[in-house]
Amino acid sequence: MDYNRFIKMLSIDSTSSQERELAEFLAKELVTPQSSVEIMEVGDGTLNLLFSWGDPQIVFCTHLDTVPPYIAPQFDGETFRGRGTCDAKGQIWSLYQACLVLEQRGYSNFGLLLLAGEETGSFGAKHFAKTHAGAKYLLVGEPTDNAMVSAAKGTKAFQIDITGISCHSGYPERGISAVDNFINLINFIRSVEIPNDAILGPTTWNVGKLISDNPQNILSNHLSCRIYFRTTFASDKFVTDLMAGITQGEEPWRKYVSVQALGGDTPTRFLTVDGIPTTTVAFGSDAPHLTCFEQKMLCGPGSITVAHTPHESVTRRDLEVATDQYVKIYESIFINKN
């Protein structure tokens, strides 16, 4: 199999907000005599692409953008390394190869949807869902070690702003530290017993975008951060209610805290196909936002454990297995019906 086109894809920097160049390249490179391509402006300078073979009843889908920083590709004959190799240009490659196989076998009524902005809020998916009728089946490509996902965790993000009263740090009794209030908040969340889920397991959370830029000898009067939860079927509403109630209660620190819900994904159940291994995952995808599809599947080559890292990679073998499985999924649904 000729991988020169894949290496060209990897050589284009498509870091989120910069994926237009890749979209324009693929719009020309991937269209075939039997297919058509619809180029859709998302509204923020990025593009969605929909390649169609007939009237798609199943749409293969993944995203164009990658996380920073850009890492140029390397290939040793077996393993591709560099940004996007498994998240998600490897998905683009395997999904497209599957479309070519289906085309060669004379099948029709399938599509390939490439979306902008997945890594920064699924803006391309949200735009597509508002402007397109969708189809019955959706298969989203993400790095799942080529297992079909039966269920995936959701996400909930919250903007946190905490105030305090500045003073000389030699006399802390004259002020109130926003950092201390932050510690009280974190200790409170740690103390809460969040329900465990029989399918997706425990809920996890982390702090990001943490800022408190007070000088070292002055108590902080402001701290901001985001708290990001990976939720389950058992905890999704629990987490929303928990964070909505943070400012209530008698503890003094609560009155210095404000919480803004930023939304997120809900936990999702996915369709699986007999004969392909299954798993559950703790990461999000465009799937929950693509509400114009009836039944959804999630699987693809590569490992989530190397995605978003300096060591991102995917093997040639994984890409080829993914292609075969995508074809098998199509045929299981439309050709080999029981």
C-alpha cells in the first residue's frame, strides 16, 4: 500500500484553528470519480468536508485538527510517528482506504465526514448537526486499539473564580488568601463520594488553566482555574448538581467561590458488531454532538495512551487492520444481514 499520501497529510500542520490547509488539501486529494465532496464553512475560518458515495446511509467520520505542538512525521517502514498519526490522521487514512475498498466492491450509499475543531469543543460537529440531515449510522474514528467501544465517559467542565483580600504575607491575619480558598475547594471535592458506575467505573477529575499571579510576598486576591470531570452514567447529573451547590453551605470559604458551568459531553452507549473486540473508554469525541445520526459506533487504530503525547505513533499494521474492520462493519450492517 502506498503511504506517500498519508505522509503528506502528516506533514501539514493542522493544529486546532489551523486545519483549513489540511481540509483544502484533502478536498482535492480524496475525491474519486464515483464520489462527490461538499465543502462546508464552519464560521471560524475552518472547514468541514463530506465525501459522498450515493446517498449515505452510513457515514464514517473523524476530525481534521490535532493538539499542539506540531511534530513532523517519521516513518521507519513499520511505525509512523508524529502529531496526528493516531489522533486522528491515522483515522482519516484508514477510513478513506475503507471507502476505496467499498467503492471497488461496487457498494454505495456511504460517506466520509471530516470535521474541524474536535479538540477544542467539537465546533465542526456542532455546526454539522445544525445544518445537515445526517444518516442512520455513524462510525467515528478515534484511537481505541481497533476495539469497538460499547460505552464512553462524558465530560463536564467548570470555570472557577476565587477571590481573596491581599495583604503583606508577613501578616496573613490581615487578609484572605484565594489560594487557601482554592485548597479548601479541592479538599471538599476530594471528600465527596461520587457514585461508581458498573460499566464505566469511577469518575475522575483534574484542574487546568490554574492562574494566581500574585507576588510571592503578597496574599493572593484572585485565583482562576477550570475543573474538568470525566463522568459516567451514574455520576453525570451528580457532578452537575455537586458543582451547582459549591457556593451553598456554612463554610466561610464558599462565599469567595464562583462556579460557571461550561457544558460538555454526556456518557454515551455505542453500537457494536459481532466478531470485533469491544472496550469502554474514558475520553470524549465528536459523537455526542452529532445528534443528526440515529445509531453510533466508535473505533479506530492506535492507542489513546500515546495520543496527545510527544510519543504519538501508529503502526502500519494497525492502520490496515482498521481498514479491514471498517469494511467488515459496513458489510455486517448492509450486506451480511441475518
